[in-house]
Amino acid sequence: MKQSENRWKILAVCLTLTAVLGGCISSEEETQDNEKDMIVVGFSEVGAESDWRVANTESMRNTFVEEDGYELMFEDAKQKQDNQIAAIRNYILQEVDYIVLAPIVETGWDEVLLEAKEAHIPVIVVDRMISVADESLYTAWVGSDFRAEGDMAVEWLEEKLKEQGRENEEIQIVHVQGTEGASAQLGRTAGLEAGLKKHSNWKLAARVMGEFTQAKTYEVILDLLEKGTEMDVIYCENDNSAFGAIQALEEKGVSCGTDGDVMIISFDATRAGLTYCLEGKINLDVECNPLHGPRVASIIAQLEKGEVPDKQWFVSETYFTKENLSQDLIDSREY
């Protein structure tokens, strides 16, 4: 009897172990299947140097979420191209499904993007453009027409000076450039350059590097003011640069904005920038939409279906002044 009881006990233990192990194997297989179903996206971001950039990052984070079938791998390059190249190579090693690149500068991408192409990983470029010998190295680009933004700002300045009866007056312009070699810097600079060539009475009082940051722009504008540089217009290539310029002007007791001595032209139209605009501290803020996450997701959806997306996806944009703004409009914006 005891031997029979022992046999039944052993059999019961075996059956229990089989059930448990079977359940573990089934659970493990289910987890592996779920991982296979997830679309893995590796995103290399420039950094967090501005309000615009933070909004761009959040758009990606909010779009590529687990509940929508995505796994997002994120790397902040801290304004260094070498960090972006290292991140892309890491994504290739980890065999992600897609690489999304927000490039710091336009050049220097051929080698690493060729590695991605050879690994059959599509690369989607966002915001700033890239310049490569072979355009098949990236699948698509999503972003703004930065030259059109610059032209929009110049056209507004032309009309504003005419409205003030100053179209023939000598106008001293201080140009605060963003990160050298970035698409936004190149396009917005080209727009101003065209304006300077068109209007012989527009003079370039100074050209300085603001690096798209408030701190750097504050330093360079403060230095110009201390040197006695004349300025009628400060052409800032993003909102954070405009904040730095305004900070320096106010510190030196120089008025600016709609009722001031110095006009401030800015780009991005972040919520903070538009608040300055509504307050009359910024005369013009040209829109640059950072919410690229959904657009990138649309491209990936096309690729998943075997479709060929358009090579370039330009976003439509406008500009803002105190006259066409309201607090409700600012509050309703996502960035």
C-alpha cells in the first residue's frame, strides 16, 4: 500500500511540474511573440537646447508608445554629432526596425547611413535636413521649409518698415545665428541674406552665433550693447535666442518689441515665444512646427504596408504678431 501511495504522489508531482513548466514555456513563447510584434524605433535627438527641441522630443515619446505597438529607444546627443553616429551604430547592432534621426548638422552622415542601409534598416530624418551623396541612404524627411520661413520674416519686415514710413531709412540689423551648419540656420540665414541684397539700405550691423540658446545669445548681445553697436532689428533664429536678446536689452535699459526702439524677429512660435509676442516684446514669431511624431508614424505605417512614402514631407506654417494673437490661441497650442 505504501509503495502504491508513493507512486501516486510521485505521479502527482510530475503532473504538477509538467503543468507549471508548460505554463512557463507558454508564457515565455507568448512574451517572445509580443516582442516580435512590437515595432522598435531608435530615435537620435539633437539635445534639449530649446523649448522647441523639448516639444519635438515629447512628440516622439508620446507617439511611439507600447500600447500602440511600439518600443522607442531614445538617445540625447547633447549637441554632438559623434554621439548621434554612435547611437545609430548602436541601433544597427540592436537590429531596430526603424531609425529616426534629428540631425545636428547637414553633412557627415554618408558612412553611418550606408551601414544602416546595408543592415536594411530604413532611416527617417526629421527637422533639419541632411546632405548625402546618395539620397537612397535615407527613406524620407519630415520638417519645415526653413528658407521659406526666412523669406516670410523678410517680407514682414519690408511691410512693417513701409507701414512706419521707414522703407528708405538705413536699418541696422543684428543677426543672431543658430547652430552653424544646421538646416534651420542655413535656411533662415539665406532668407535674411536675400533681404540684405534686395535692400541696399539694410545694413548688417553684426552677425553673431547664438547657438539656438538663451544663455549664449544673452552674452553676445550684451557684448554688442557694451561696444555701442547700433541696432534697429535683431533677427534671432529661434525663440530661445530671442529671449536672450530681450534679457540683454532690458538689462541695459533698451526698449524692444512693438513699442520699443529695437524690433525682435524670432522663429519657432513656441507657447513661451508667443506669450512674449502677445506681450509686445517680440514683434514677429515665424512658426516652426515640432510635432513630427505622428508624421513619422504615418511614414512607418506606409512602409509596414509595403508602400513607398514621399521623399519629403513639408509642414505648413504661418507667422504671428501681437495683432493676430490671443491668450486662448496660445493656450490651445500643444507646444
